[in-house]
Amino acid sequence: MKHRIVVLGAGYAGAIVAGRLARRLHPDDTEITVVNAEADFVERVRMHQLAVGQDLKRLPLSDVYAGTGVKPRLARVTAVDADLRTVALADDNGTDEIAYDTLVYALGSATADQGVPGVAEHAYDIAGRSTALRLRDRLAHLAAGGTVLVVGGGLTGLEAVTEIAEARPDLDVALAARGGLGDWLNVKAQQHLRGVCDRLGITVHEHTDIARVEAAGAVTRDGREIPAQVTVWTTGFAVHPIAGATTLAVADTGQIIVDASMRSVSHPEVYAVGDAAIAAGPGGKPLRMSCASGIPMAWQAADAIAARLTGRAKFPKAPLRYFNQCISLGRRDGIIQYVTADDRAKPSLLTGKLAARYKELACAGGAWNIAHPILYPVRRHRIVPTRTAVRAAAS
């Protein structure tokens, strides 16, 4: 029998794992299935562009994995039984169940409402394509002079608010940040960010904690009202509750706890990557939810799985560290903040058009790599049967 590898989720991390395994393992020995709720790979880092009306190139998973031996399966994951090694699925044809020998859990995350009342009822988000398209439709019907409030001063919030303000200069756009504007960046980057917000006419509410969201705007913790016909919520991410409902060891966040090879600490046949996993970076600090974390986590998991199955004791160590933070500020401006291995800002940075081009190349490069999973040198190794498998075959 072939070794059944099932990858749950085809975001950046899941898609990379599947492609990398296809280059490492011989197709005669393995059966790799990628389960995803959408037929296309979605460039999540571009959802703010989609929300303002820009068209993104489609990347069907059937095209991505054509000729690789990887089988895309269009379905939603409804449950995982980590003890029986099965995954429950649902699609347009009903429900199904598939079994695995090795599971890669990469279901990612969605916007977290942080327990704030009114977010689910009144706010929009850009965590995925469907929600970004919902915001896109709302903005398209918003007349000149309309008001938009983006809540959240992190990377997603900064990219969303500047993209909206640049694409729709006829709107009154505001940002509410719990801390100072870009206060994790170095001083020069903060100054550049303020200049961009001023140029785009963005009203910035710093040190502002939102207590609830209403149809007509948001109310702060100290009782102030910020009017908004459209509120966009970007205050962080939360993982899907599926892992927490299993016997897998998970953190308080619901993320699967993994070792340095991205292997579950409780179930050795399960690996987790991307936002769905909590892994230690430099100094033992947990890696943050981001593509900058998910991509090297995917490299590490794929190489570790391939090494284990082919009987090699050692495997390459991926650079589980940070190099920079890439922030687009509309289509013609940006900030590239260089950081330490544990994600603290360095004095060096790029800004302006050069930074915007840098960010665009990074985004385009990531999508290109996923679209060409076996263009790189392919070295497919045969699987070494375990003693258990040999005994089972003999019986």
C-alpha cells in the first residue's frame, strides 16, 4: 500500500508542504491529497487589494498540482480523529471520510473578534476571499463622502487603511489603533508612516480601545463614538476550533503544539504548520501568525516528513527566524522594516516606491513558487518500510 499523506488546507503553508513533498518522495510509494475549501490558491496577503476592486489572477489548484502526483480535494474539513487517523469532510455531494498515515494540519486562521460585541453583526474583514469580496461590494456602493473605519493598527490594518484611502480618495477614512501608530517600527519608519497617513487624508485614533461595534460606527472604551458607515476589523487572528476538539495537544490559543520539526508533541503522525501551529522561534519566542512564519514552517515539516519516511536520520533545518517586515501602503508606497531574528526593529529600512516594489516582488515570488511546485530540481526518494509495515504486509 502507498503511504497516505493528507494535507489539510492549501494556503501558503499547506500548498508549499504538498509541493515540496511531491519533489522529495517517489509517487510509486506515496499518495498525497490536499484538502481545501476553495478550488484556487488564495493570495491572502493581497486581500486588501481585492477589497478595493483590484482583480487578482486566479491560480486553480488543479493547475498548480498538474503532473505532480498531488491530488486536490475540494471539500471542507469538519472534524479530525487523531486517534483513528481519519478526517471528516463535507462538500456539495454530502459528507465523506478519508484516512491518513501522515497528516499535515494547515487550516490557518480567521479574523478574531476579541470578544467585542457587534463585530460579527456589523464589521467586515479581509481574512479570506469571501469576506474581502463582501467588503469590496460594500465599498463599491459607498457614495462619495462616506465614512470608513479600520480597527487594528497592525500590519493588516495599516495595509487595509492605506489601500482603501488611496483607491477611494473621495471617502473619509480613519484608523483606530490600540497603541501608537506603528509603534513597533523604528523612529524613521514611524515618521514615514505618519507622512503617508497625512498624505492620504487618514484620520488616526491612537491609543484607542474599541468596546463595541454598531451599525453606525464604533464606541471606544471611554465612551467616545467614531462614526463609520463601514467598519473593517483587523485586530488579529484566531485558529479554527477543529484542532481543539481533537485529542491533539493544543495551546490556549487552540494552536497545535509542535516540536522543532513541526511534529505534534502528542501524535507523531501529525504535523502542523502556519497559523494552526505554535512553534518556538529564536529565544523560545513563539512565531507570530504570518507568511514569514508559515513558509519556513512548511519547509521544515516537508523535509522532516520526507526524511522520516525515507529512513534518513538528518534533514535540513529551515531558518525559523525573521529578516524583515514588508508593509504595503497603497500601490506606490511602503515600508520594509529590517528586524532581528526574533522580530525586533533594526535601524535600517526601505521606504517609498522602492519599498513598494520590494513588497510586490515578495508577494509575486511567493505565488510563483507555489504555482511551480516541481520546477526546482526534483530528487524523489523511495520510502523505507518500517518494521511494523513489513510485519503487516507479511501477515
